[in-house]
Amino acid sequence: MTETANPENELNLLTDIAVKPNNTDDSDIINERIETLKEKTPDLKELHTDGGYESEDNNQKFEKLKITHIQTAVRGRKNKVEMKIEEIEGEYKVSCPLQKVKSEKTRSRYKACFDKKICAGCSLTGDCPALIQKRYRAYYFTREQYLANKRKRNINTLPHKRRKLRPNVEATIKEFVKPFNHKGKLCIRGQFKTMMYACSMGISINFGRIHRYLAVNPNLCGLLGLMKAGNSLFFKNLLQIGQKLRNIFRFGFFMVKIHQLPNFEIKY
Ligand code: SF4
């Protein structure tokens, strides 16, 4: 589920809902939805997620669509020595806690060479990811590793008040789980029914927010603008549901046609 979270907005709305089996990786879900999200909200510049949405392919898509991925947590174990890779005027500069060096291109990767004399006095030498070589200590990386490195640091580039935007969506999730049964599960089964439930819930949450906004801002011009935005979102969701239904109906018609064939039988 995705919603707008600009601190300057008086009203934030849900903009996207996807329903997938619960064994689907979060990074695969965002990978499928990111183009649609950009299409629905062309002004999208930042996407805040927790640590589960990272992947190499996602990094490339975010870069292509000019979206900054802000990650509030990191998946997996944290390195004891963090290398910082920066791209400055087409060149990569790599910094460790004690040194900053320019990288050079190798056949398939980039290589940053750190001064061994400085490394000799470094207390982090045992945990350092740079490899000990004859003349220097070398750190190898690819463009994909640079993108992943940048993504991890993106959150530090934001002002403090904008680093905690993601928890808002947790409050929205609570609205979705309110009607769950005493076992904390939905009362319906199947992906299609769940999708219908989630989209209807999303629409009703949006209309609830619009209604509360209008209650404190009873301005007709604002109302018209908001109704337009609400309608457009509603019809986009309806279109998504229609596209899913079309495949089900096609399959239904196909089955009916087969059973109408004269002397229909299956031969082995
Ligand atoms: S060992 Fe060398 S490259 Fe590694 S962190 Fe220390 S100074 Fe930097």
C-alpha cells in the first residue's frame, strides 16, 4: 500500500494498493508497481519504505525514474566498516573512516586503492572489506553496488523531520486490519476477494479523509478539486479491478464454449 506523505500536504491520500500472496518478497512487489506509481503520481520524487524493498533491479528502476528511495532500515547484517561511494562529475570517490580516494575503472568493475601506510595504523584493519594487495589495499565495486551504497545513505541527506514519514503508513495499515476476525485474519479467502476488500477499504479511507478535510475547509473550489482527485483515483482502482475481471470472464466464456461443442469428449 502506498500513500502520499508530504509534510506540507493538508490531506494525504492512498495512491496504490497491491495484493499478493504472503510469500511474495516485498522487493518483487515494489518492482512490479513502481512504474504504475510513477504514472499515477508523476511528481513522485521520494519513496520511503522499510528495509524489505531493496534489490539491484529496483535500484536501477528508481534511478531510471528519478525517484530517491529512502530506506528507514537495512536488511541483513551491517558491515563493521562502511565504505562510502560517491559519484562526482562522472567519477567515483570512495571513503573509509580514514581515507578518501578516487577510483579507477577495471575491465568489469571499479577499484579504489587505499594507502597501505595509513592502513598500517588503522584499528579497523581486521574488519575492512578492502583487499590487501602488494602495493595498496584495494576495494572493488560495481555500479549496482554504488547505487545500493547511495540508497542506504539517502535517509541521512534528509532533514530530521522528514526521516520519520514512513510510520504514518503503519497507522493506515491499522485501519485495514480493523475488520479482521478474532484470529487476526480476514473473513474472506482468495486473492481476488482480498483485492476487492483492500481496494474498497482504500477507497473508503480516502473518502473518509476527504470528508474530514472538507469538514474543516468548507470551500467549494477546494471541494471540486478534491472530488476530481477522488474520482480519478476511484476510476483508476476500478480499471485495475476490471482488468482482473476480464481475464476471469474470458476463461468462463472459454469453458462455456468448450461444453457447447457437439459430441464433446476428452480422448487419451
Ligand atoms: S584498513 Fe585502510 S582502507 Fe580499511 S578502514 Fe582502515 S584505513 Fe581504511
